Amino acid sequence: MNSAQIEIQLIASLVAIACAIPGTFLVLRKMAMISDAISHSILPGIVIGFFITQDLNSPLLILLAALTGVITVVLVERIQKTGLVKEDTAIGLVFPALFSIGVIMIAKNANDIHLDVDAVLLGELAFAPFDRLIISGIDVGPKSLWIIGSILMATIGLLIAFFKELKISTFDVGLAASLGFSPALIHYGLMTVASVTTVGAFDAVGAILVVALMIAPAASAYLLTTDLKKMLGLAIVFGVFSAISGYWLAHWLDASIAGSITTILGLLFLVIYLFAPSKGLIAVMYREKQQRTEVSLLTFLLHLKNHSEERERHVNHLQEHINWQKVRAKTVLDLALKNNMIVIDKKIVSLTEKGDEFTSLAIDYIITNEDAQIEDMKDDFFLFRG
Amino acid sequence: MDKKLAVQIDDLTVAYNYKPVLWDIDLEIPEGVLMAIVGPNGAGKSTLIKATLGILKPIAGSVSIYGKPYNKQRSLVAYVPQKGSVDWDFPTTALDVVLMGTYGSLGWIKRPGLKEKKAALEALEKVGMLPFKDRQISQLSGGQQQRIFLARALVQDASIYFMDEPFQGVDATTEIAIINILKELRKAGKTVIVVHHDLQTVPEYFDWVTFLNVKKIATGPVKDIFNDDNLTKTYGINYKVSIQE
Amino acid sequence: MDIQEYFSLVFSDYTLRTITLGTAILGAVTGMLGSFAVLRKQSLLGDAISHAALPGIAIAFLITGAKDSNTLLIGALVSGLIGTFWIRGIVNKTHLKSDTALGLILSLFFGFGMLLLTFIQKQPNANQAGLDKYLFGQAATLVESDVWLMAIVTGICLFVLLLFWKEFKILLFDKDYAKTLGFNTKSIDILITSFIVLAIVLGLQTVGVVLMSAMLLAPAAAARQWTNSLSKMVFLAAIFGAFSGVFGTAISASQNNLSTGPVIVIVASVFVIFSFIFSPNRGLLFRQIRFIANRRDLELQKTLAFMYRIAETHENISHPHAIKILNNFQGFTRKTLQKLVDKNYVTLDGTMWSLTEKGFETASNLYNQQAINDE
């Protein structure tokens, strides 16, 4: 590994962390698509900034472009407020328009401006180490490293300072307002951080990868934990992991680094989406099947408790009257027998004492809306699960 | 009772995300009643209607309409959904919405013609909305929107009407207008089933009532069963289910 | 070339005619289908689908090695559909919200597509596949066969739209109700979604994945402001879309260095802004004017009501009173008084005013109405 390679990986990792932090909150606040809008609409800001500063890495350009990001958010909200179009249509209208303005501005000034739309959208991390920051003659490292490093420091500082406020306003806007935190301030603060991060990172990884780095690690973490701090931590780990392994994938395939990082992010999300222990697809489908059987079992027990007449309690009634498929009826019956909930005597089903107790408790919980208790109760009563 | 059964529900159980909402409901609704379904919030009143109409899939149980499964008897049934369930800013007129009531009998592809339009206009007339037939639906008041929904069901010319909270958020005039139409329907031998919130108007409006709170508490003529006992059983705080032996 | 030249050339010049026709047809079909996307609150789905189509294009190229745009479009269609159904899978089976699902699919598919594109470019036989044009679109690469394809798809789309118009409409407005009527809502839903995906894929070559969603939304959002009828909205959206295509092509052809996609989007956005402000029923301008007019009416009514209360106390309703007493309450100005005179509600005599029969009646009606509203 040469120093350029290390620097690229370092930049990519810092970008990943800087994106994961605001990204976690965007995902939790159901605003993931706003990051997509920002990532596109900063383009005119970058172009104007470039006219003024003539330097893609100037802090002024970053601020100007970030401002366009915040303007996008405001514009979207304004349009939503008119009620002329539905919620997300506003987002879909604003960012392509701003992006197009940016593209046209670049095209019209192609001679003065050495900016490539592809580069803005896709970035070229491989070139990042060549643009060095030189302070009084001493090479202190690549410029992008310094930029994204400072943005990350600022983000972490803000996160630590306002963690409590962010947490409360994310989960309970009403409470946050009543405690005196202005939800609007936090909202626009977050939008500003997201914009600044997007602008700071586009040069290295491109605008679209910024979106991927914001959403995918956070969404993956969301499927694994319900704790905000753990979610932040996991999102950062996933981001850095993808950044580094993505780099090596690109190295091996000789392809775009940004594309490779995104692909790793995609694979990571796919694996977690499928296999996450409780929120993953397989777990959900398994649980749904189990719960279907268990709810069927409860239904069946309740039915027995409701009806003393033998006709209603005949084994065949399950199929005829309750309208279950044959297979499911058998599964349910077996499960009930295994758990000693019922006895079958001459094809007439009756509740055992345990079954009776279980059913009465279940009814209580359902009526009082304490469904969570049923799950606990199942652990107490069931020897075998569905 | 020697009357025919309009609706028969057997052992109906429904769960949302495997959270049980309706449990083992047995319900028989005789033909020609004007019935209220009452119960606290979250008791599963709307769910009962939706499961009966096949909008939600129950995990157990069966529904029959005049002795046959529901999907063979669709033409006998009309539905008035909750007003809040649709986007009222949708670009369409009052008449257009009412015409949708004819879509079921038309089947796929065929368009409503003069006959359907005439029926729709008559229904609009019945609910007193004829002057507003060309209004965009967002420019109608809440009561007027509800009347449009009612007209749409009337156009279906069904035998059984299911209505989900038709009195919610309507003005007094509309409420009277609607209840008069419902009573007319009953007089014509139709069966009307209404999810209802306002307990005070039950004896005045309805002749049949079902108390529901996840389980069926009671069902029968208002004069026989609309009493404190059943009300406490349905709405009471420390309520325990009584098992009917 | 300036715009005038463009319009004189458009009928004679083959390339220009092809491009113009292509963008016009594309605008029409996306406008039409976009109306459905907007009304279903799936505005951003288009954005996700267009990005999701990118890896499909690259894979189709890797497999067939063909530059033939039809083959590539099939790849785009397949991966667009996979993206769409994966979004549904994420929303239905996990607790992730729909916007997260959209953002995920959008960025991940796009990134994967970029990986493949850069990979392809480094291949020796890449013959400069020209796949980049799918990023931002290049209307200039449209050839007659592309336009034919667009026209055929648009024709099919129009046919299906007319055939299932009633079903589409009821599904959009009230899905549950459609179910109770016995319609298979799932298949109608799949039909609409598939056509939306098809339209998006069709536009990729011209407008590109990044801006495609605007083609879907902008004409529909503009059209919605002008009409309250679904059929007119779909029709208008098609017109707006087609005009955006034509004007966009004209402007970009008459300038150097302007790619067509962004210009079309800007033209479509201008349609949107114009519609938002100037549409007579919903537009912001007329809404503001109506608001001011209402307030003025209210002031007028207040004055009239006040006069009515004074006049009521006299046997003769037209008994004159001093103008001075009117100044005692808000809402009265010389102007409102003059208005009342103009409407023949009030007559003036020097510093005295008196209510006319007509004014008295109107005022008493106002009172009754208010009493009814208060009930």
C-alpha cells in the first residue's frame, strides 16, 4: 500500500463517517429523499461558488453550495405549504429544476469553468491525493482530507453538543417543542449539516454516493438495533467498512471507487435486509408464519371456550366452519395438543385447565390492548412454538 | 324470528400484523333491519365491515350473504367507506364519484352510459346534491362529501348497505337527511348496517344494534338490548369478557 | 442557429425532425403517465426507477455486447422493475419508511450501475459504448427507429389507458371501494406501475436517469392546476409534456453546448411555475386576490350590518343618520361607504346617510344567514 492508497482510504472513511451521522437522523425522521434532493440541487451553488472563488476546495464555495441545499429544503417546504401538489411531488419538482440550471450554467461557461457534471455527480476519489494542501511551503496532505476532516469535526462537535435535543426532536416533536427546543432550529440545523457534508464530499465521492453513504448504513443499522447510539455506531462502522472494502473492490476491478463503495453498501444492505435477526426479511417471514399459527391457535381456543355445544367443537368443524385450509387446521390442532391446551375425546375437542387459563388471560390482554403481554404469556405457557 | 338472514358471519377472526382486532365473531343480521355497530375506539367496528366485504382477509371464519359466499353476491352489497379514506383533492366531480357506483355492475372495460348517468343523477337528487353535480369534490363541505358517498352506494341499488361512520363530521341538516334516507331504505326492505359513534342517537335512529369490543358483546333489537348492562360491558374500564354459555 | 431558423428547419431537416418528434412523443407519454404517479402519491418513485434502470443497461451491454438501444432498454426495464418491487418489499416487510426505501434503491442501484459502466469503459472491446448518454441523456442520438419505438409504446399506452380508464380512475380514487365492487385491484395496480416504468425507461436515452423524474412530475403538476377533471388533467399533462419537449429541443438546438435534457426540464419547470401562479382556480395570484376581495366584502358586510342595526331601531328604515357615527367602528372607510352607494344599498345626503329598501333587505338576509351558520 502506498501513501496515496492510504490517503484515499482515509478520505473515503472520513466521508463515510461524516455522512453516517446526519444520515441516521434523516432516516429516522423519514427525510431520506431530502438528501437526494440536496445532492442534486447543490450543483448551481457549486457553479456560482466556482465563478467567485475559482477553487473547488475553497470554504466559501462549500458555504455557498450548502446554502443552495438549504434553499432547496425551504423551497420544497414552501411549495408543500401551498397545497397545490402533494407532499413528495414538491421534492421531485425542485431538485431537477435546480440541477438543470446548474448543468446549463456549466455548459454556457464551458470555457471558463473546468467543472464536469459527471465529476460532480460521480466524483473521482482516485484523483483526491493529487490536490495537496500546502501551508507555507510544507505539504500537509490532500486538500479533500482537510476539508472533510474539518466538516467531520464540526459534525461530531454538533452531535455531542445537541445529542439530547436531536434525540427528543426526532422521536417526539411535541415534547421537544414543549421543552423549549425549537424543532425548526434543529430541523434546519440538520439540513445545513447534511448540505455541508454533501458539498464537502461531492468532490471526493460524488453527489449520488453521498446519498448512498447517508442512507444505506443508517438503514442497515436500523434493521439491527432500536437504540439510537448503537444505530449511530453501527452506521459508522458499516460506512467505514464499505469505504475500505469498496476501495479494494475498485482496485481489483479497475472501476470507479464511488461505484464500488456503493455496491458494497448495497450488498451489505441486502445481507442485513435478508438476515437481520428480528427485522430481516427471513426473520419477519418466519415470525409471520409462527404468529399466524399462534393466532390461529388462540382463535381456535377462544372458539372452544365460547361454544359448549358439541357440534361446534367437533374436529371436522375446524375445516368446515372456521374455513381453514386442511393443513393449517392440522398444524393448529397438533400445536394445541403438544402444549396440553386441549384434549380430544371421540373427535370432540375440549379445553384443558391450562388451555382455559391461557385463553382467559389472552382475552383480558386483548381487550385491555396490552398485546405485548400476550408474547410474554406465550413464553410462560408454550412448550412448543408454532 | 322467521325473517330471512341477510348477513351471516361465522367465527370471524381478523388480525392486523398478527395483532388480534376481532375475535371469533358470530353475527346474524336479519333482513330489513337498520343496525348500528357500536363500541369504543379500536373495538374493530370498521374492521368488521372491511372483513365482511373482503377488503381485509380474515384469518378464520366465513361470511355469507343471503346464504351464499360474499364474492358470489357482490351485486347485493353496497359500501360507504369512511370519508377520510380518500383524497378529496382528486380531480373529479361529484357526478363522477357517484357514477363509480355503477362500475361494479358494468364489470371490466365497459363504460357507464346514459342509463348509468340517469341512475347517478337520480341518486344525487335523492341526497339533495343535484345542484352540485359538476362541483369538484374538494369544493364540497364535509356533509356534502358524505352525501356524495351515500349517493354512490344508492346507485349500486343493493339489498344490503354497509356504512362506515356516515355521520362523522357532518352538519345537522346532513345528518337528518342521511338518516331519513336510511329509514327509507329500510322501508323498502333493505338491510342497512352502520358503524356509529354517537350512542345517544342509537334508539332514535336504529332498530337493531350490535355491541362490539374485539368480541361481539351483544346483538339484537335496540329496545331489548340497548341497556346499561351492555353499555358497561362494551365501554366499561375494568371490563372482563363474559362468556355466553 | 436561432429559434426562428430552428422552426423553419424542423420540417426539412431529418435529424432535427427526428429529435423534435422524439422529445414531443416522450413528453406526451410521460406527462400522461406522470399524472397517475402524482395522484397516487408516488412522485419520487420515478426518480428511484430511473436510477435503478442504470445497472440493467450496463448488464444488457455486458451480456449482448450490443449498442442497439432496444436491447439496452429491455435491460433497463428489467432492472427498473426489480428496483420497484424491491422498494415494495422493503416497505412491506421491514419497518423502514418508503422514502428510505426509495433513497436506498436509487443510490445503491445507481452506484452499482456506475461500477459496471466504469468497468465496461476499461474493457478493450468497449468500442466506447456510449453508455454515458443514459446518465444525462442525449437527444441528438435519437434515430428514427427510437422514435418509432416511442410512438408504438405511446400508442399501446394510450390504448390501455382508454380501455381501462374506468378501472384506473376508481383505483386511484378509492381502492377499497374498487375491491368491494369486485375489481382485482392488484392487477390494475401492476398494470399502471409497469407502464410508468416503461415510460421512464423509454426516456432514459433522451433525458437521462438523473432528470427523468422531472419529465414525469412537472407536466402533471402543472396540468393539475388548470382542471378538476382527471381526463382533462391527463390530456393537458400530455400537451404540456409535448410542448416542453419541443421547446426544449428548439432552445437547445439554437444554442451551442446545451444538452437537451436539462433544457426540457427547465421548460417544464417554467410551465409549473406559471401554472402555480396564474391558474384561475388554484393559482397563488388569484387565490391572493380572492382573499383580499373576501376581506373587503367582509368589511362591507360589517358596515352594512352596523347600519342595519341602527336603521332597525327606527320605524322608517330610510331615516337619515349622520356619517360621523359610522367612524366609531372598524372596517368603515369612505371607500366602503361609496361602494355601498354604488350598490344602491345606501343613499347619501350631505353628511347624512340612509339605508335603502334594497340595502335593508340585503342586510337582514345577511343576519339570517349568519344565524343559520351559527347553528
